[in-house]
Amino acid sequence: MRKFNIYTIVVSLLVLSGCSDFLDTESYTTSTVENYYKTPAEAYSALVGCYDGVQGLWSAGGAFPVVSEVFSDNVFGGGGNGDGLGMQLLDEFDKSRSPSDQSIFNGAWINYYKAIYRCNILLGKLDQVNWGTDTNLKTTYEAEARFLRAFMYFDMVRLWGSIPLLTEPSADNIAPSDPQVIYAQIAQDLVFASENLPATTYASQPVATHGRVTKWAAESLIGRVYLYYTGYYQQSDLAGVVTKAQALAYLEDVIANSGHGLISTFANLWPAASVDNYAGEDNKETVFAIKYTYTSDYSTGNDDGNKWLVLLGMRGFTSYPYGNGWGVGTVNPALWDAYSNTDTRKVASIISIEGENLAFNNQSDQREYTGYYVKKYTPMSNKDGSSVAQTLAANAGLKSDFQIAQFQDYVVIRYADVLLMAAELGSPSAQSYFDQVRQRAYGANFSQLAVSQENIMNERRLEFALEGIRYWDLLRQGVDVAANAIAETTQVLNGGVTTTKTISASKILETKGLQQIPATQISLSNGVLKQNTGW
């Protein structure tokens, strides 16, 4: 059979860079699949390789946290006024905006399958490791690898729908699987992880293991996958694997037993919103995060930084504590207006040029300028205007710069999400969970609002704005709901010139909210892969 790019990946599984905290504590030497996987230490180094693969998923474009916001009604494509129109293609679901961008997700596609390959190699070799009396370690490593695989497939199936499902290494030209089959595998992997990872509470988890998958992360992700699958595909259970009652029970277990909780001040979740009061990475609200460090180095090829964060920074402009970036994802004024002025999440989530009296002077180089930028995920500067990330890298003797040395973790699941998912699934404590999230947001201005599906969805938009969640929350309510929410005709400034911008509901309906499969991959598959409708 003709060999397929995603399967003919030459991966040195064991030449690894760090992945922050526990992944930064050891280094490993090159080896081969054939002579490895004999000892628990070798299995552990391969597990680090799985985490390392996840850390590098979005180093080659198509960063899931960024594009998920661009798809939504929260932000526009933005970018430089002289840049290509790839972000507008994504924002408007319209391939005519940038016809040459037929493989805009190719780097991400390859990186996802590379990382899945690492997980599959490890899972297939666990039985040949000499575990001695430590068989529980084998189960733990299997649970972690299966969680990571499920996490990646969940991203991929939401982006592209029917894709090849590999649960073991293969070089065959495998046909795409039905989404139900993919979701069943995701659910099985997550259930296994939830049942086989230790019930270690947040407070008792060793600091050196922060960043590793936990039982609570698996249970929380089951809830998210359940809500998306049953909503988007209009099903009553998660691919025959997890029922609604079970999904709720997993979330209730996190609430009752994990030791996770809300931190008291919302702004303190985000470095740029709190600066000296930042609660820190791995705070008690973080259930699962992808970890990054500032140790990326051009000269060594060390590549463990957050390369997508710089996209969201203000275009070519620095004003303490905000560092400069490329101006992607300019915030839609409608999101700013959706918050009441008594909601502390408003100024903690969004940079307002006018509201913060920032002397922004680069409108001539900014496409789709709105006066608002993402605050939750943005590069940071020192008081002298230098890059925090680059300063840290230089102090460590590294040849880096602000583009590759950003180190803010991506928080995939927060405890607030667990509360709101449990409320949505009908917990007897739904009102209490809903109130906890809103009480923190409003403080002394809190007034109770009755819990309901509509109110929960609105609260999710305000709580998780700019975290890569909104679009999927819209889509799981129905493609028509998403299309109507996202569609608009408005005015933006392109290079300082007022320009009409239109996002058509018909384009979103035509694509069913899915993205284009890279044309490069379709070609390499000899037509086994088929392009999604509307692309």
C-alpha cells in the first residue's frame, strides 16, 4: 500500500527536551525502539517523550488555543496589515479569503500524529518491560499515555471530523474512522485513566509531578467530551461508553475528593492580569495544563517554549506589563460589552487600549484593530520594556528570543469548568456550583441568578472567554446556534482604515463547523482522505 505521511514519521522517541517541572529534572540519551523498553526507567523516559510530544503540538502553526478563539465570536483573525489572510480564512470559514492556504493545518496534523505515535509505541511495549514487583507503575504509565492519546484525538476529531484512528504504530494508508468509533476510543482511554490513576489529592501531589496527568484530569475530560459529543452529534450517551449519570458522577468525584478548588481572585489566575499577585502555575484551580518553559534555544534546538503565545500579543507594541506580539485574535468589542462593569472578569480577561490609557501607536500595522486584545494569554514585559521571557532565557545563558521563549502554561481544564459542567449535567448541587463561580466574579456585587441551561452557557462564555472553549460550547448547541452567534457584519480598522468585515452564517453551516483537512495530507493519502464539506 502507498505509504502515508502521518505514518512514515521518523521520530527519535527518546531524544527529549524538558516539559517543565518533573519533565525538566532528567535528560535522556538516544536509543532505538528495538533495544529499548526493558526497564521501568526506560519506560519512564518514553513516557516523558509522550508529554514532550503534547508540549510541541502547536509549534508549527494551527495552535488549537488560538484558532479555537478565532473560530468563535470572541475574537477576529487580526494579525499584521500586510500579512497573508490565513487567519481571516479561519475566522470567516471562507477559503476564498486565502485560496493558497490549503494546508494551513498541516504542521499541526503532523505534530498530532507524531505525538500519538509516541504514545502508541509506549503502549505497545509495556508488556516487554521487566517491571519486577512494581506492576502498578505499568498501569500508571499506561493510564497517562492513554489520557494523552485521548486528549489529542479529542482535539483532532473536533477540528476535522472523520480522521484515521491509530491505536498502534502503522505505516498503512488507513481510511478515516467514523467519529463515533473515534469517540468510543477516546472514552475508553479516559475511563481507563480515571480508574487506574491514583486518587492523590491536589494538596498531597508532589510538586515534582505537577504537569502529569491525574485521575481528576481524566474524570474532568470525560465530562467535557461527553457534553461535546452528545451535543454536536445529538446523542444520549458518549459513544455507548459513558452515560449522562456516569459523566456527572465523574465530575462530582472531582468536586468531592480531588482537593482542587477556586482561587479567591479571578485575576490572579493570569500573569498579565495580576503581575505580582499571580497565583502561579499549578495552583489549586488547575486540573490539567500543558506546560512550557523559557529554555527554548535556537543554537541547541531545545524547543519547549510556548510558541503560540506571541501571536496574541499587541501588534509591535510594548507597555508594561504587556509585551509585544503579532496582533492575532483582536478581541471583538461585543465580548467586552457582554460583561457588566461589576464583573471582575472583564478587565482580567481583556486588554482595553482606551480603558487602560495605553498609548498604542501601531494601528498602521494592525489588521482588524478593535482597541481590545487578549489579556489571559499574552507576552509580558519588564518595567524597562524588555521581554520577561527573553530576559529569563538570557540569564540562563540561552540564545533565545521572545518568539520562542514564552513560558506561560496553557490551562486546559480549570476547576471552575468542573463546577459548571456538573451544574449543566443536572447535579443536585447545581445552584451552589453555579453560584460559586459567579460569587468570585462579582464579589460584593453578587446577586443570585437562577441556574438554567441558558444562564450556564452565558456564564461559560464570560468565565472561559479567550481560553479556547467558547467555539466548542457554541458548536455543541448546534451548528445553527454557532452560525447565528458568530455571524456578523461590523467595522474594523485595517491599517488605520475603516473596513467592513462580514462573517456569513452560511459558511459555518456549509462546513458544519469543521476545518479543512490539509491538502498535503489528502495528496499523500492518494485520495483515501476526503476534504470536508465546504472546503
